[in-house]
Amino acid sequence: MSLSTSSRRGQHALAKTALWLLGAALFSPSHALTLRQSVEPPTKLPEWATENDLRHQPALDFDTDGCYNVPAIGCDKRVSEGLSEGSGEWQGCRDEADLDNSNVYSRQRCNNGWCAYMYDYYFEKDYAIGPGTGHRHDWEHIIVLVPDDSTVQKIVCASAHGGYDCKNADEVRWHNEVHPKIVYHKDGPSTHAFRFANEADDQLENHKKEWQLADLVSWNGFPTPDHRNILENHNFGSASFGIGHQFADNLGKLVDRQCDQHPSGQVICTNPLLRIEFDKDIDEGSPGNLPPNNGCNPPSDPEPEPEPERPDLRVLPLGDSITNGFGSSSNAGYRGYFYNLATEVHNVVDMIGSVRSGDADDADHEGHNGATIAEISGYAERVLSQRPNVVLLHAGTNDMGSDAGAVGAIDRLMNLVDMIIAKCPDATVLVARIIPSTSTSMQARINAFNDGVEDAMNARADDGKKVLVIRMDEAVGTADLIDGLHPNDLGYIIMATNWWNGVQQAFENRWIDDPVAGQPPGNGGGGVVCGTVPTWIPQGTVASGGGLGSAALENNATAVFMADIDGDGRDDYLHVSENGEVYMYWNIGKAPDEGPNAGKVQWQPVGVIASGGGAQGHQVRFADIDGDGRSEFIWVKDSGSATVWWNRGFASDGQVKVIWGPGAGEEIATGIGDGQGVRFADMNGDGKADFIHLAENGAATLYINQGRRETGGWGWWNWGVIASGVGTSRENIRFADLNGDGRDDYIAVESATGGLNAWYNRGPQSQNWAAVAPLVWWNPGSIASGVSYLPNWSTSNMVTFGDLNGDSRDEYLYIGVEDSSVYAFLNGC
């Protein structure tokens, strides 16, 4: 199969990686996708602009890692298709010819003694390092503010990542004294943005070595109203035509008080960026009138038929650790990149599966570390009822590890494909020739396997089945592997692009329709689960302790708790003092992928949120008793009775941190005579924490939370002893959800090392929580070797668990006894 590029992009697109990222999806010869050539941007509109728009137009240069701006629409009303961000920083969008085929679009608004001139620039893509940040299409904007009785600019504002950076005129460098100098640049690992030129930028980096003033089209300077309306209403994905419907909002970012509602319900406002008298919504007669623009001669040919509406996608990524994303920096592998590509052109994209893992906007999948084809078939059978209309299948790598495993592997894979076709006859099934290995013996088995799979798949395609072979083995090379078996980040990007091109081919074949109704994923025992024991990913110290002091309390208790106070799915950091007072750091999510704290949990200090109510520190517990997603403050007295202060959420007036009620608390359990043995954990996956008593030998008695009784009081159903103990004392027992199924598991912490031995909660033998029955525990053995090597190691009492990222699986945490710091291991499934 030959690969070709258009003349405009030819000089940059011959690089191997760029070809892959631009869409070199590889299919079997008889059912293959032909690489579509990159489409030229539209031919520019003739310049037609007001005198003032031309006077204040910015002069641009472009750093070498950025695209040139091009026309967004041509005389023939064709809108630019843009380029995939996966094609690299500048590849395909930085030819000298682009400088001669370029438009800028402008609009004015004047009131209260000021005129704002906004200039809109279109770029075919915006590239960033890491998944989920770059995108096809980029619009960037510059606003010049001028007193309406003057021709001298006073303020210039350049767009950057959705906001603006503003400078007074004396802080700006000028071209020919009237045009502000602005540079389009890549902002570190993040996306591109505008910045103000500095002295070094006079060494121009564009091909012409000149400050660029592209042909300007004012708001009333479009050839026809249709040209402008098309741009206003076109879907540019996450980018937007700034002078269209969002014109007033863009101006408002400069002069309006910006207010945002936090998850707590509080509304927090910031002062305007500019303190000038200007109303974004009023126009008092901008100098924008122009005679008709007759520069375009629209073609007499009829308008092309509109592209058919894109169907919704329900995508099942199916396979082993490569589908899971092992070895990728995001832990999502190709899935995050694929989702971003798909959402650029499809309104609805739903990734499905019983597993959720990795940093992706939609992290559902069915990828299981170490799974063979037979095991993958078992996993597939339980999720096909969700009725995907696209299946991405990469399976067989673990079968190729030995000659014995390779025997019959082709037949096993085809049986899986046939099962998918039978259960989901409307689905398109994309099957990859599996990626290579650096092992010579394994690669020989892979080659034979791939050839056999391709032949068998072609036979099914000839029989009218909606199947395609993706030649992933020719796209991903051994240089794209991180460990000789799994892709590195670039390898996963290549996989995503090839999967996506397969979907495009299926769409062109008219194979894909909106998905049919399927069974939604369950919860509490059959929902989002991790099919294997956790992969613990070291995160280092994620919380410093904030100077709160020691984490040790009486009775071998720890002062640090992880509990979800605001109900956002992420556990917050709580420090309990000896008198029961609670200090909170609010978990507000991950930091952006840049700067010194890139990717780490962000903690916002909230201060003291509870006075203690009379409880001593070792008597305090936190758990969601009523199932509203927020954890309550619970005082467990030495008698074992429990008094709760219900978490009513954050106060709206900003005066009280958290509203707790009632004032004196409410007793919800009368006690069992042993407060030190009381724990709270959700054992049946209904979202409400159950009452558990741990005997000194670790035996657990369960009282299921039945909620508030109609007759008054709180209901607890005695299920009796559910675990007899595992040979360690109760201070070493923890309850945490390791696999995201909604049910807490039983974990024994090794007292000397902090190592973990887990018993997974599989629910009652009857699979029916309506009647008392023995629980089924699955013990895979040791799931972590311990943390005693850490410099601040003290005792196993400092080992705890909490969900830091909201993926329903608890992380493995070690609390520094001296400073209450937190060292985290992410639960990567």
C-alpha cells in the first residue's frame, strides 16, 4: 500500500511518525482503508475592512513550533476541515504558501467612550503533549481597546487558553508604531496561545521574515451574509469563532466580574481584568459600515450535498493490558486519544465496559492485564449486553508467550469475533493484527498468528460481516514500545489514530448507525470493576501535612482521614486533633499538566470544619451513612454507640465551612460494648456505609444499614459474622474498595512492612442481599509488598486508603507519623 500527501503538506508529512499520526491506518489489502490526502485550506476571501479595523490590526509572527493562520472559509463557502492534533506540532500547517493565503476577521463595539476591536485568527489544529489537551481547529483572538475620540491604542489583550493577557500600550512593542506585535507560540507542554512580542522576537521566525498583516475581513466585509453565518454556526469542536455569537462574552472576559459556582454551592467572584467603563452588550455606533464586497464570484455549480449526520458511537475497547493502557503516562493508553479524535466529529461518544481506569474523559473499557483470548472472551460476554456499535479488539499477546499458548489461538479469537457478531449484529468489529514484540521467538508466533487472523477475518468480510482488520503491527514498531511488549505514549497515539481511521472507513461503508438500546452497566457488585489485582503506581508525597503536626492519636489511631466531604467523588484530607477538632484540606482535583505540581492532587485549605462535639480524636469516624455522597461526622463512644452529625454540605453564605446537624448530634446506634472495634464500610454496594464490629482477632460482624425507620431511629440488620479473621489483630484490618465495584473489601496490613493481603468482597453466595447468607471472599494473596522502605516509615497503623481521583477505586496511602504527610500509590487497576 502506498502513502501519498498533498503538495502543500508534502515537505513535512513524509516523516514516519507524522504519517502515522495523520492517519496511516493499515488494513488488509482486500478490506483496507486508503489514506485520504490532507485537504488544502480554503482560498482566502478578498480583504474588505474598515479603516479603523485596518489601523489597529495586530502584526503577527509564529514560533517555529506553531502553525500559520489560514482562511476558515472560502468564496465557495467551504469551511476548513482542520487537521488532527495527533499530526504533530506544526506538521502540515506551516508552509510558506500559507502566508500568502491567509485571512483575519474583525469586529468592533463602541460605548462609554471606548471602542473595542477584536481580531479573530483561525488555525487548523492545536497540539499539546499528553492526551486530552490538543484538538482539531484553533481560534485565537486579540482585542485592541481605543478611546473613541482617539486613534491611539491604550490597551491590548491577547487570548491564552480561554482567557486573556492584557497590557497597557507602553508595555507593548509596535510595528510601524500602530500595529501591536503578537507571537503565536506553544506554551510549554500545553496548547498554543498568543503572547506579546519581546525584543528577541524581532528575529522573525516565519518564512518571509516579516511581521505578518494578513488580509482582513471586517464583520460587514464578508462577500455575503451566508459566509459569516456559516462561520458563526459551524461546529469547530472546542474552539469557537470569537467574533460571532460569543463576541459579547469574549469582551465580557475583560470587563465583567467573573463568578463561578464551586461544587460546595458557593459562588466565588473575581474582579474584572480591566477597570474601564465599557458595556459588552451595547453598541453606540461602531464605525463598521462598508459598501458591498463584490470580490468573490460564487461558483454557479449547485451546493454539494451536506455530509450525512454522524451517528452516536458506543465503543467497547476490548483486550488485555494494551487495551488497559499499561505503560502509558495517562494509564489510559490509546483510549484517551481515540476518544478525543472521535468527539471532534461525533456529537455523542460513549466508551463502555466494566472497567474504568486511566486519565481520560471517558475511561470505561474492557481491558484486563495479563488476560488471554479465552479470558477476554469471558469478560466480553458480560458486557456485550450493553450493545456497542463499535468494538476495538486487540487480543492474543498473552497467548503468544509460549508455543503451547499459541496453539489454537486463531480459532479462539475467531470464536470471540463470532460471539460478538452474534450478540451485537449491528456492531462494526475492528480486529488488530497485534503489535510486535522484541522477543525473536515470540515475534515468530505473532507473525503466524496475525497472518492467520487476517485470512479468517477477510473470509468473514467476504461473507458480508461488518469486520475490518487493522494492521497495527505495521503502524507500531519496536521503537514505539516501552518494555518490548507494551507501547509508549507515541505508540498509543499511533494505535488511537489507526483505530479511528478504521471507524472512519466503517462510517464511509455506511456500517455504523446509532446504537440500539442495551442494558446499562450495573452497580454494587456488577458495575465498574477492575478485573485484576491493583497495579500500584507511586505518586510520591501528595500532601505535605500542612504543618498540622503528628498523625498519631491515642489507642493506635491515626489523625489523618480520607473522606468525601463535598460529595464530588474525591476524598478530602482531614486531620483530627486529640480533642476531636477537624481541619480540612479540600481535594479539588489534579493540577494542570504543567508547572512544578503537574498532575498532582490539588489541596485547598478550608480550615476547621468541626469542633469535635465532645469526641476524643480516636473516637472520630467519617462515613456516608445516608447515601447522599457526603461523609458524616461520627462519634463512636467507648460503649460502641454512635452519634452522627449529618453533613448538609457547604454553607452558601461563606461563613460556615460545613453545615452539620443536628446541634447535639443524633444517636444512630446504641452500641455493642466495644467502641474501638467499630468500623463503617459499604459492604453491599448500596452507597450507604454499614456498621461493622471487629473483634480483637479481626473477626467481622456486619450490621447492614437499612436507613431511617418509619417508626423512627436508624435501622441496622444483623448479618452475623461475615469474616472469621485471618490471623492478625484488628488494628491491622482495613476496609476499602479495591476494584471499584461499590463493595468494600477486607484488607490485612502486614504489621512490620505495611504490605497488603486482600480478600475481595464478592457478595453473598446467593447473590441476593435480601436474605442473610455467607459472603464469598476471593483471596489472590499479597497485593502489595509494603512501604517500610519509605524514609518516614513507622508502623502499619499509618497505612490507610482513599479515593483521590474519583474513579471509585481506593488508593494505597501511607501517612507520615511525624508530619501527617501522605505518600500515595495510585490504584491503576
